[in-house]
Amino acid sequence: MKPPPTLSHMKVGLCHDWLTGMRGGERVLELLADTFPEAHIHTLIHNPGTVSERIASHPIHTSPLQKIPGIFDHYRVFLPIMPLMVNGWKPDPELDLLVSTSHCVAKSIRTAPKTQHVCYCFTPMRYAWLFHEEYFPHPVKRLLLKPVLAALRAWDKRTAKRVDHFVAISEHVRERIKRFYGREADVVYPPTDTEFFTPDDTPREDFDFIISALVPYKKVDLAVRAYTQSGFPLKIMGSGSGMDALKAIAGPNIEFLGRQSDEALREHYRRCRFLVFPGEEDYGIVPVEAMACGTPVIAYGKGGATETVAENLTGVFFHAQTETALLQAVDQAAQKTWDPAAIRKHAESFDVENFLNGLLGSIESQRKG
């Protein structure tokens, strides 16, 4: 998609936290890289071969972290010094527009006075503001990190002033931007590849499905305990530090699939009875991918899922993160007759075209303003 006429002749730069894999944030960056093919990209570190050629073909400028041996496996350890690394970014002072895609520090890049800085914000820095117990479960470590996190919060709020205009990925994140930064934001939902994630004639099978990073705040353990109790088959795709702990509490009806290809993921969306989404997410693209395949969703009724899942049309919510509440929602969903075509149609409102129209339109409106 070409940018609007008011943007098409501008000199544009991009900024992203780090380039170590292709997740939801990198899919957004990829689309922006396509939209602005001449843009240079600033990032803390770039692990060659881990992002698409559509991103890697752009000139990529990294920070001094790039030179540290083993950085790609341990970069999160360097969170306390990332603010210093950000100050080393030197984007072209002749840029008309810089778009940062940020969940950590990218929004804090310094730009020249003539450059409009628009931040597409996945969330204010979660490590500093939210979910401390989930990210740092050990109480001693949490206590030791308390002053570090306080300093990060102060820096994060202060450097929010470097952004001219915020665009949030959800109303949930828009409220955080207001609460933590005191700034207003537009809302543009992230893109889902609805041309890839599609229904087919594959018969549904008797299993429910989770695709997730296996880390504590995703609450996959809640689903494992609930389904172990019910005995209904549950397949879990993904990897992470919590794998061994989850296997230790899982019954024989729980199957761990590890990492799989996008094609295998789509096949599981098409075959499963329900997608289970037990955590609180800033947005959560997984339910939309599943719905694009015509699959109903069982979701925790808080966070971004409340903005994408239409209750009783495309899924069912549970409102307490307990085994009982989750199993009651599953039973409720099992008693309904679902319309895959209606579920698919709902998901199409979150497609790539709507994302680009929304984000570029928000940027253009600020230029005119």
C-alpha cells in the first residue's frame, strides 16, 4: 500500500526496540518497511537471519550493545543500561517523519526539531510499570530491582515528551499511555494476515488449543490445571522458560507441541474445537488469527481480548483466572452452535489494509494539524 500523497514524498525513518525474531511487533515493522522502502531503521541490536528480508534489506543502525559477545541470548539483562544506548542513536536530522514501534525504549529516540516523531506503542514498558511479580517472581530479585525499575519509570515518563504523537494498539494500551505518560493517543489495531489465516474444509477434532510463549504472565498454567482436571484434550504450541514447570503439572490429556511453522499453526486453528486465551494481553493477535480461521475463542475477559472477541458471536469470556471459571466458559461455549462464517467476517475488520489505513491516516491528520 502506498502512503497518502502528503506522506509519499517525505523522508521517513523507522525505530524498533530490537531485531531478534519475527513476532507481532516485527510484522508491524515489516509493513512499515514496505510502505517506506527508503527508510533507515534504528534498533538496539540486530541478530542477522532472524528477521525477514523485507526488514533486513533496509539500512539498519544498531547501538554499542551489538558488539557484546552473546548479546542475542542475554540482551534483557542489559535493560538497566538501555536508556544510555538509546541516547547514542543519531537519526538523520533531515527526516520529515520518524515512526517508532515500541514496547520498551524505541519511543525515546531523540529526533531533530523538524522531524515529526510518531510512536506506534505496543505498551509502555511492561517491565517497569506492570506485572512485576510475573516478570520477576523471586522476591529477593524483585526487591533488588526496585530502585532500578523506579529509575526506568522516571526515564520512561520523561522521554515520552520526545514523541509528538502516540498511536496505541488498543484502548487498553491507550489508557496506560494516559495513566503513565499523561498523553493522549489514537487507537489503531495491529494487522492480522487474514489472507493467510483462513478457514478450509478441515473437519474439527476433539481438542482445544493454545499458542503462546510459555512464560508465567501468559497464565498457560491456569489452562493446564483446568484441562488436567476436566480430562479434555488440550494441545499447547510454543516454547519458553516455563515448559518444564507446565509439564510437571500436566495430565496425560495435555500435549506440548513446541515451536511449529506458521502452516502448522494455521492447521491447528482450523482443526481445534476452541482456542483458549487465558492471560491478560495488551492486544493479543492470536485470537484474531484463530477467528480468521473460523474458530471460536475462550478468553479471559480483561485486556485486549475484550476489544477483538465479540461475546457469543466469536467467543466466550471468563472473568476470574480460576480453573472453575475457565471450565464454566468452556462448557458454555460447547453448548452453543457457532457460525464459522460470522466469526471469519468479524476477524476481517482487523486485516492489514485496515491497519495501514488507520495508522497512515492518523499520521496524516497530525501533519495537517
